[in-house]
Amino acid sequence: ETGVTQSPTHLIKTRGQQVTLRCSSQSGHNTVSWYQQALGQGPQFIFQYYREEENGRGNFPPRFSGLQFPNYSSELNVNALELDDSALYLCASSVRGRTDTQYFGPGTRLTVL
Amino acid sequence: DAKTTQPTSMDCAEGRAANLPCNHSTISGNEYVYWYRQIHSQGPQYIIHGLKNNETNEMASLIITEDRKSSTLILPHATLRDTAVYYCIVRVTSNFGNEKLTFGTGTRLTIIP
């Protein structure tokens, strides 16, 4: 059984650019949640995807968007990058309707210059 | 989700039991207590969760008080690899999802050789 994977590991962008981060969920998991973790802080919930639809959103602007694919993998897209978007982006997968425990990937470190 | 209170930092000698406390005095009857840990710059790792009974797995034990207002995570024989930030989270779980994790600042546990 493979765990949650994320790509890329690290990414450097400049202000105003757009970025796409990818997540492959753990085998058999149908739900993906995304979190942003700024330096020295705990992770903050961005949104969750289930059955290819957004199912809950935290306090993040619309320039943060996502997709979930039929194989349950997911993308996080951020438009018009700002310096404050520099963070570790984490995805977590879980099984809706069972234990619902979220298992995290290793994260993508995004630096915005 | 109920708010949790944890000490900012703790030290524990290698080989001894590490006992990490968490207060969640406003927990609701349908909220579980979850513990995760995060080793520097990695994704959070699920440790254990419980509702009202004590729980034990291969990683740790979770002791929840009878009134459910506090809990203690016990790492029975701490090793240097247990040095991490430990997060106590309370959340609802259901078959209908959208159950985000709300992280606080956690407890930074340092295992001393």
C-alpha cells in the first residue's frame, strides 16, 4: 500500500505567477484535503475534495482553487502569487464513510520571491 | 471544533515515558481526540485517536479523563526520533465528511540523550 505522495518537493516562483501542486492519495482513499503551513505555525485548512467536488473550504481567497480526478488524485492551484503564499503545502487523504482519519503527504515547499 | 490547550514545550529523557497533556474543556459529546506529530518540515504523522475510552496502538497510548475535558498522550519509551511537535486536535467524525483538522501550535517535545 503506497502512502500519500506530493510533487514537486520544492518550488520557487515570483510574485504574480501561478502554481500547480499535485497530490496522489493513499490507495483506497476517496477524499483529499489541502492545508497551508506557514513557518512556525500549525497547518491551516484550505479545502477538501470528495467525488471531484469541493466539499468545505477554509478562510482562503478564490485564487486558491483545486481539482480532484476520477482516480482521487488532486491538484491545488494558486493564482496571482503573493509573498505571503510562501509556505509548506500539505495534502491529506482519507476514506469518507469509514475511519475518516487523514493521512498526510510530505508536503511541497513553495517559496514566492 | 473545540479548542485545545497544550504546553508550548517539554523535555523527556531518552528511554523514559513521555507524557503530553492536552486540555479540551469545551469538547462536545461527538468530538474525538486526535493526536498527530510533525518532525521538522515533514508532513504530520497520525498517531492515535479516541472518543472516551483509553486507546493503545504500536506507537502510543491515549488516556482520556472520564469527563473528557483533558487527555494525555503517552510515548512509553521515548527515543531521539520522537523529537517533534505534537498536536492535539478535537474534531467530529461522521460518514458525511467535511471534517477538517484544526491545528493549534502544539507541544514541541525534545528527547534528551
